[in-house]
Amino acid sequence: MSSPSQRLTQASGRPESGALLEVEDLHTAFRTPRGRVRAVDGVTFSLDRGRALGIVGESGSGKTVLARTIMGLLVGRNVERTGSVRFEGMELLDRPASDMRDLWGREMAMIFQDPMTSLNPLMRIGKQITEPLRAHLGLSRGDAMATAESLLRDVRIPEAARRLRQYPHELSGGMRQRVMIAIAMACGPTLLFADEPTTALDVTVQSQILDLIGEQRRERNMSVILVTHDLGVVAGHTDDIAVMYGGRLVEKASTVELFANMKMPYTEALLASIPKLEEPSHSRLRTIPGRPPDLVNPPAGCRFAPRCLYVRDRCRTEEPPLLPAEVPGHDFACWYPVGSPEYHERKAELAAGGVAVPVEVGAGGIDAGVSA
Amino acid sequence: MAGTGKAHLSDDGDVLLRVEDLVVEFPVGRTGLVVNAVSGISLDVRTGETLGLVGESGCGKSTTGRAIMQLPRPTSGSVTFEGRQLTTMSTSDMREARTRMQMIFQDPISSLNPRRKVRDIVMEPLNIWKRGTAPERGDVVDRTLEEVGIDPMRAAESQPHQFSGGQCQRISIARSLVLDPSLIICDEPVSALDVSVQAQVLNLLEDLKARHGLTLMFIAHDLAVVKNISDRVAVMYLGKLCEVAPSDELYRIPAHPYTNVLLASIPVPDPSAQPAAVVEVIGEPPSPVLPPAGCRFHPRCSNAQDRCRQEEPQLRSIGPGHFVACHFPVHDGTEAVAVRAPVSSN
Amino acid sequence: MAETLPSITGTTAAIAPVGVAEPTRRRRLPSLGVGFGVLWLATLVILTVFAGNLPFVRLPTQAVNGASNYALGPSSDFWFGSDRLGRDVFARCVYGARISLIIAVSSIVVGLLVGTALGMICGYFRGWIDRFISVFVDALLAFPAIIFAALLVGRAKALRQSEIEVLGFGFGWFNNTWAISAVFSLLAIAPITRIVRAQTLSLSQREYVLAARSLGARTPRVLLREILPNVVPALVSVMFTGVAILLAAEAGLAFLGYSVEPPKASWGLMVTENREFIEEAWWATLFPCVMLFLTVLSFNLIGDRVARRFDVREAAL
């Protein structure tokens, strides 16, 4: 019988659809002098082949730790991981790092926020792209260089042949992120993690990079997990969205459903805090008061309760489970979701009290004037 | 993208800051070449208004902000602040003048000295200028810290790394307020922050502006943020001005192709919105060492013509308060409504 | 506005978890080393400072009653035995520590003062003054140290006895201890200048330095308040490792014949004096070597720990 990693990386005969990644009740905790930091606390989701999932949350919500746990990048004696991560049916969590290394690059690849620090400043671009090609695919130097050049063309880098001989500092930030994508694409991964890939980039370049990732995804039938703090970024570039708060998944739905019918007051507040172009200048922005919870001692009940405008006594004592909404595939964890009678009641109270509350976000609520 | 014109400068007496023909160049090593960071821009900021300055990284917007502060002094051009000419001022006069204009920087953590207590950092300006007695200084600092939402008790015993990014930005704001300036130049103050924290800081700036009668110059690359906080917006590209307009008008009828590109690039938090692919910008900005001739935007502009490659357009008026530096603007100010008029990419 | 402000009384932010905590077992090892280092150095300092008052430390320059020519090996009475002139090796080790430490520490202190000043000037002002000082520093680094030593230590006696006066002061005080310290100070200046210059170059680009300038702070205030405090942590670890290096260098110099004047003792001189007789009387060579080894190790252990401590804080930013 072939070894598990061999079985995993046999490229031929990949099914075209079905679940690629299944995460079940995943917990990641760090032992620190202050106590256990429960960065990921019981997360369950699955990702189909060729789909793009956005994981959204503020800093400290556990979104980056979740992505890195799945990739197997977090190991060490102070890290506790429990639960299950199945990739193409294989359990990854109990796999030693040497096995994971076979998967990185070939099956899973990652691009990071800062394209400057994730490229080796002393190595020419060509060498950095060809290295995984030669290590994983066993290509000759010449073949690898030819592949590298075509990869750079794939990611729309002009004068690809010349760029191969350049060093990272000779490229702009956007170009470097394109190179990172080319490196990630080099061995044809089935799953791409993009951790805040555009936060360090200009808006004009940001949309180009996101479009590029989407294009590569469709061409290669690759799955993408896009980690970001900006709901605006994921809206146009993912099929599904998972919202994280305090190490937990608090809402999960297809992108269209989520924006049309969001249930969690947290999701609503995140969206409301984005400045909208179509609103007049000096519009008051909605903010989320307070700060993300301390992951060593998370609050009892709903973790968002201390910052929630619609909080009630039950929220502070009883933690809401992730339950399905009316629409299949839409799950949320809230006792009094957006649209519930209690929500409207509290909203009316708040409005009477003179507290600024955003216009209800729903179908057509925020997009008037944009899609015209 | 010429913007060497001055048609947009107002003649009113209530101009707090007036920048004319500002040029900033940096030498490139010892090659004899220069980076044309800012190539002759003119701006004015009226008392009590917020002027937004928007553009991609490398367009010279931060350099403009710093050149106004004379840090470093610009290569040429004039900066008039509160009726006084800063560019020719002596170093000691300049030191004094800087107390009336303050700056907030992008990186909330790098802009605070990591080895000092937060309260001391906020007190530093008062110590430098020896304002009041020690208890008076303490009062001012505590009051300002409370105003920006930082607990003075905690500030007295904590260093910056014990605060989050958003809180560090509040501390920077407090430091810029204690000398009671009239102008605050905010250099990308929210681009390193999460959206939820960004909203808090933007609201805070609006409140402080109203309470202290401040004038703001708000530099950022995100047009949605700039539009939210500004009364007027100036769009910069490669060291030149493209368009100056009241912010609502700039969004409603953007005239310069580059403004359209910027607007279209902003991710819309709505999956049903039309993909913005209709406005495609070609590549990335060219090097400011050898800027293109003619209009600086022409190599990336989808409707560039021969005239754009040769003749540099001047800023001209196309409506009340609306100025554009383009030979073939998308919009000439006569159409009533043109929401994000698309530039064909073909 | 009030409702939009974050709660400031809340708990501190959840710290970035990755790489913050170390497993408990790995933490203990370096702290054991540091504990040993601190204990050893404290003992050494107490011994050297109070050597004259401690009953068990004999005089270093006199033969012990009835002892001569390595007569005594280590015993309960003569812990480290006696040397070729019958002197108590333990006493000489203690008094030798005094001279060795004075040379190493004073040189580092001078190096730090001058090097920090030069480095900050170079890194902050740059331009011609940086080029000027850097050339001087590079020359200092390139110049063979042994030639300095030969010039200064070798000529110290001649200088002492000469009639040369500077500003009316003669050089009668200029013994070999001074000469060696002078050589080492000069040697310490160059690397410290380079470290401080590099740090200052990057620190002066930080926005808080720009902020201080935009607040109207004068240059000396910017240098002392904003830059110096951030250079100091790096210098603390440089200080510890620097002392360790200079202690070893002193021994090396003594080996080459440039040391304090007998009958004074330094560890290096003791090793050099007694090494010919190592087979008959190993104790006279070994014990100063062990003292030197433990002291250098202690300084290095503490220096490492200090460096790591400040590294973590930088990383936490």
C-alpha cells in the first residue's frame, strides 16, 4: 500500500467536486504564562473543490490561527490542537511535520499579507519560483525556468523573462504579491490560503490582485480561503463567508445570502463600520464599541454580548449554538438575530434614546446607487 | 495629469494654508538622478475645512504633507500658513510655527516611542515648550487623554506596546492636540487599522475637529475613507494634482479618468454589485524618477490620445469648486448625473 | 460620542499568540545559567572590593610564611596552593580579579560613552560628518590591535619617566594598567560606534522621531529622549559581552608580554608567569584560568539573556 502522503499527492484522478476540506470541532490553544489562549475554539466547516471561502473577523478573532492550524504551520510544545481537519479525506491534525511538508506547495499553498517579508530579499525571483518546482516536481533547471516564466505571465507580470533575473526589492508591492501568487501556483495546489493578501496594497492594485486570485481559482479548479478583516474585500470575491469572533464561528452562509439576510449583529456592525461611497460626506460611521474578548478568559454566554447593542440577559449567561437559519447553508450563533422581534424592539428603544443606529442592512439596503 | 495650474486656489481671506508650486525632489544615491516626489502642486485649505488628499502609494501625498511641515524643507515652492511664509522662515521660527500645525502618522505603533510611558509621550510637547506648571500640564494631558478615550491612570503606567493599534492612534491624536494647533495633517491615520477600529478613529477625528475648531488635511489612499471625512478632495497622481472637488461632487461626477479608476477599485461590500471590471487601469504607476512626458497618467489611461502624450493639461474649472487637469475629461460638468461614468477599457 | 469609545477599563488585548510563550522546560535552562552568572559575579565583586578586610585573603605580594617555589599544593589552608615565589595563589587570584575587571569594565565604559556619542552623531546627521567619523572608525577597526599595545604598553615606562607634559601634567601616573585600559578603550570605540550608528539610522526614520521634530523638539532633545533610550537595550548586552571579550583579551595580551608590572597580579599575568612550571605546579596556572573561564562565561550568559529579553520586547511591538 502506498504511503498516505503519496496517496494524497497523486495528482491524477482528482474528483472535480465534493468536499476538499472538512474541519470539525477544531480547537487551537496556546499555553502562555497568562494561561491558555484559546485562539480557535470549536470551529466546524467544510469547503468544496473550486469554491472560495472568506473568513472575516477583527484582529484577534482567531482567523489567522485557524488558517495556520489547517495548514499545519502551528506546531510546538505550547500549542494544543484538538478536533479534526480532513483534506481530501485524510486526517491532517495528527500528521507529523515531515508529511505536511509534502503537502505544502503541491496541495496547499499560502500567500501572506506582506509580500516584502515573505520573499527572500537575497534571491532572484526566478530562483524563488523554480525552487519548489524542482523540489516537488523534479523538473530540470531549464524546464523549471520555462515554467516559471509562463507562471509570471499567468499572473500578468510584464516582461516575465527579465523579471526572473531581478531581486524582490526591484519590484513594486503589487508586483511582489503577484510573484507570491506565482510561487503559490507553481506546483498546482488544490487549496490556496490568502491571509490578508491585499491589506498592504493600494486600492487599485488590491482589486487587480483579488481578480487575479479569482481567475486562477477558476482556471485551476482550486479552492481558496481568503482571510481578511474587510467584508468589502470578500463580497465580490468569495462564494461563502464565515464570520469569526473570539475564536468561534458566529455566522456562515453563502456570500449572497449573508449580505441579503445577515443574522448576527456582529456581522451587521462590521459591515456598517465600512465607509460607503454613496453616503454623503461626514456621515456618522457606526462603530463597534469595546474590544475583542480576552481569549484567556472569554466572557460567559455569547462572546459578543459585552459589545452588542441588542444584548439581553440571556446573552450574558447562555452561549448561543451555531444553528441553521431558514435558508439552508446559513448558520448563525445568536439568540436575538437581526430581524427578530427582540431586535426590532431594542432598535426602537435605541433610536428613541438618540443613539445612532444604522439603516437596516438588507437586500437593497446598502447597495442603492452602486449597482446603477 | 498636470495640475501645475492654480485655477483652483481661492481668493478668500479665510485660507489657513496655501501651498503654491510645491516641488520635492530626492536624489537617487549618487547617480545624479532625482525622484520627482512632488512636481509643482498648489493647494489651499480654508479655516475649518477638511481637505482630503488621495492617491496611490508613491504619488507623493505623504511627501506633500511632510513638506508642508517643512520636514524636510521642499525643493521649491511656497507654503503660507496663518499668513506666514514657512519656506523662508528661520529654523527657530519654524520650530515655533510647528506648534500650530501637527501631524498624525500612519503606523500607530512606530509613531510612539516604545520606551516611554504613554502619559509622558502626550506630555512631551508641553515639556518642550514649557507650557504652564507641572500640575497644569498634567491636567491638560489627562483631559486630552480622556477626550480621546484613553484612561489617564493606565496611560501613566503603561508603554505603547500595551495598547492596541487603535488606542495607539488615539494616543497620537492626543499628543497632537495638547499644544492646541489650528491645523492637523493626518497622514494615512487609519490605513493600518481594522475597519471597525477605523470607524472609531474617523468619528473621533470628526468630533475633535468640531470641538476644537480644527482644520484637517487628511491624506489616504482609500477614497471611501477620504470622502467620508472630507469637505473637499484633491486627487494626486505621480506628484501632480488630477482633480479637486467637493467630496460629494467628486463621487457624483468624477471627471478625471484616474478618479474613476480609484472609485471603481474600492471594494463594494455587496455581492450583487456589478463587477467594476468596466474601469480597468493598466498596470501600476511608472517610476517617479523618469515620469512620462505630457499628462503623467497617459500610459495607464484607457482614453489617452496623442495630445495627452505631448501636452501637459492644466487644472481648469468645470463646475463650482470642481477642477480637473485632463484634456479629455470623462465628464465636463454639464451632465446632471453621471454615476461612475465608465471608461471603456477597450 | 460616548457610546463609540472603546471600554478602556477592559482587559488587556488578547496578545498575539504565535511564538509568545516558550515551553516551561526551555525557559528554565537559561535562567539557571543567569542565576549562576549573577551569583559568581556577585561573589567576585565582594571578594575584590573587600579583599583587604577579609581574613581568609592573604597579601598577594608576599611569600607565605615558610613557603617558596611551589611548595604548597591546594589544601584546606591554602585553597589554591602557592606560586613560584611562594605567594598564595588564591590571594593573587582575588587581587588579579580586581585589576582584570577594572581594565575590562573601565574600557567598556569609555568605549560606550565615546562610541555612543559618535554613533548617534553619524546615524542622525549622516552626510559629511558621518563619512568623516566612519573613515576614522574603519581605520581603527583595520589597525592591528597588537601594534597599539606594543606602542602604548611597551612605551608606558618610558613615558612615565619622560619629561613630557600635557597642559602642565606629567605622565607619572601612567602605569601599565592605564596603558592597557587605553588600548582597550580605543578598541571598544569602533564596534560600538558601528552598532549605535546602525541603530540610530533606523531609529531616526521612525515616525515618533519625526513626531518629536514636528512638535518643535530641538536636536539634542530628540537624540537624548527619543533615540538614546532605544539604543540602550542593545548596548546593555554589548556591555556584557564586551567585558567578556576584553577579559579574555587581557589574558592574551599578557601572554604576549604586555601586562601590569609585577608584583601586581592580573589573571593573564598569573597564567603567563606560571605556565612554564605547569607540570610541577598545575594549580598556579589552572586556578587563574578557571577564574577567567567562569567570569567570561558569566558575562556571556547574562549578556545573552539581556539581549533576548529586549528582543522579545521589540518583537512584541
